[in-house]
Amino acid sequence: MTIGIGGAGSKIAAKLDNQAILINVSETEMSKVDGGSRRILPTMFAAKGQLRGSRKNPQIGLDAYHSVQRELQELIRGNFVFCSTGGGTGNGITSGILNDLASQEDVSLTDKTCFGIILPYAKLESNEFVDNTIAFLTGPLSDAIDSGNTGNIFLINNKKKFVEKISEEHYNQMIVDSLNVFLSIPDKNDRLPLLDGHIDHEDFTSFMSKPYFNYFTYFNYNPSAPFEKQLDANLNDLLLPPDSAIEALFLVEVPKGGDPTIFYDILQYFSTKNVAPIYSVVENPEVNAPFVTVSLLYSRKPAELVDDFNHISEEHVKAKVNKTLNQNVSLVKLNVNMEDEAKRAVKQKGDSDDILATLRRIGKL
Ligand SMILES: Nc1nc2c(ncn2[C@@H]2O[C@H](COP(=O)(O)OP(=O)(O)OP(=O)(O)O)[C@@H](O)[C@H]2O)c(=O)[nH]1
Ligand SMILES: [Mg+2]
């Protein structure tokens, strides 16, 4: 199930899933979204709030979160949440959800929540959107990821929308179409004749339950050309560009009677990156050429995340982003010494299971 929070989150969730639950503090904005099923209107305490939304103030969204906290904690389990980081509602309510996740004990694999997060294009959008985004990325999002309690995070980039002057409706459709290519992987494994490997629903859920950023792309694959070049040439510019992969998953669809061995070169590529992907090869009579869908999971520290966000902005915005960053947070470069970290864990908790848990939490296992 899909949950959409705030303006952007609701519009995208409703397009992705006709059973989506939509959440907005603004009745007016909510009434303009078609589709989805249930709608939740958290209670606002500020006068006139119910009509006007959070007015780009995440604190108002966060306050409203408390009126639906219990219900949302249940609803998000094992589901997919969409929000933008620029406004007040999606940012504020999702910050509440992430703060709660960060303070929970371990969340089980099937209860993990994935997040689709829409980032503003700073060059052409307001300062508040930029400030709110930085506070969100470096605060609640990073804390929740560090706790290991989130599933995959998809960072959706609005740059293309503004640069190519694409209508909101069309851009949302592009995002949803793209997500559907990735999300259809387990169904294709169910439905189509399998030629090699296998990705079943459990494998897919397990991949989606890891607290990393998910970047995926897909393209017609030419088996006689290097995979790496094709991966670079077919960047999915609806998402933030990836960093080096920690884990990967890919599906190769070959035409009827196609060569089922072309995936070995892709495995070879990942082996040079020290990644052992899960994969499968299916025969799809609807494709005319081999088609590959590939997903990379990667990790980012808060400062690097803001840096990524910087890269989608233009030069003159970077100064603005840096200024905000200096005012808001002091970021220490994390140099984790494994031995110190392990000793600290022993001192605190006193048994080796905890050390392993700690190493897992800091992403070293
Ligand atoms: N891709 C996409 N981006 C959107 C859409 N609507 C808003 N945005 C972006 O989302 C950010 C604004 O956030 P909204 O989701 O409108 O704000 P909100 O969460 O409803 O919060 P408030 O309106 O401030 O209460 C900006 O960066 C917009 O460019 C949409 O339909 N699609
Ligand atoms: Mg709104």
C-alpha cells in the first residue's frame, strides 16, 4: 500500500496506487487530488490552518502529526510513503514518522517502510524549500537511516521538471511509470518463463527493506558492448545520481528464443565492484531486444546528501545552500574506527551479539 503526504506526496501516491491513503492538513489541497482511497486530515491547531495547509512551515506539519501519530505508525508498516521536502506538510509529518522510527527497537524486515522523497530544484524554487530540505536530509532522514529502521529511500529529483518545462501532471506520470518498471520485477518473475536465477517476492521485499538509498534505471541492453558504459549512458535523471553500490539487483528480459547467457557480463561488472547482486533472467515475448532493469543500493552521510542536493542546484544556489548549512548544522566528518566502536559497544552492552548489531548499524557488516 502507498501513503502520500502533503501536496506532492499525495499526487504521486494517488497516481501510483488507486488504493493509496492520502494525508494533508489542507482540505482545499486534498480536494484537488484525484484518485487514491482513504483520506486523512490531521488536526491543525493554528487558526485557518485547515484551509491553508502548513504554509511551508514543517513545524506546523509536525504539530499536526501528533493528532494522527498512532494511526500512522500502524499504517506505514511494510508500506511506501511519498512526500516532498520543500513544503511544510509532507516534510513536517514525515519528519514525525522518521523520528519515531529512529527511536524504535529493531523493525522487522516485512514491517520496513520505504520512502519516496521529492527534492526541490533550488535554482527556481523558493529559499524556504531549500532550507526545509536541508533540515530534513540532515536531521530526521539521517537519524532514521542510522537507526537501520527504514527500508529503501528513493530520492526523486525535480530538476528535469523545471529544466525541460514539463507539466506537473506529466512529470508525476513519468515518476510513476519509472517506479512501476522497478516495482514490477517480482511480478515479472512470477509471470514470465524463467531462464536463470530467480527474484521472488521475498527476495524483493528483503532488498527493499535495507536502509539504503535506492537508485534504479533500465534500458535496452547490447550484450556486445561494456555494461558499465551502458549503465552510465542510461542514467535515470528522475532520481538523484547514485554513489558506488553496496548491493545490487537486476532483471534481464530477453526476447523469445533470446540468448539466456548475456547476464554473465553484468555479473562480471558487479564482481569488479565487489558486489554480488541478486538477479534473474526471464523470457519476455513482448520485448524486441534484451532489456535490463538494474537497482543499486548505496549509502550517504548527511553532509554527502546535502552535497548531492547541491549538485542538482546551479552555481549561484550552492552559496545559498552552504550558507544555510553553516547556520543550521555543524557536520563533523565521521571517521568511524571499527575497533573503538566495538570496544564502546562492549563497554555499554557487554556481549558480542551487541557488537555485531552495532557494526551492522554503522553499515560495516
Ligand atoms: N514532482 C512534483 N513535485 C511537486 C508537486 N507538487 C509540489 N511539488 C514540489 O514539492 C515542493 C512543495 O511541496 P508540497 O508537497 O507542495 O508541500 P506540502 O507538503 O503540501 O506542504 P505545504 O503546502 O507547505 O503545507 C516543491 O519543491 C514543489 O516543486 C507535484 O505534483 N509533483
Ligand atoms: Mg500543501
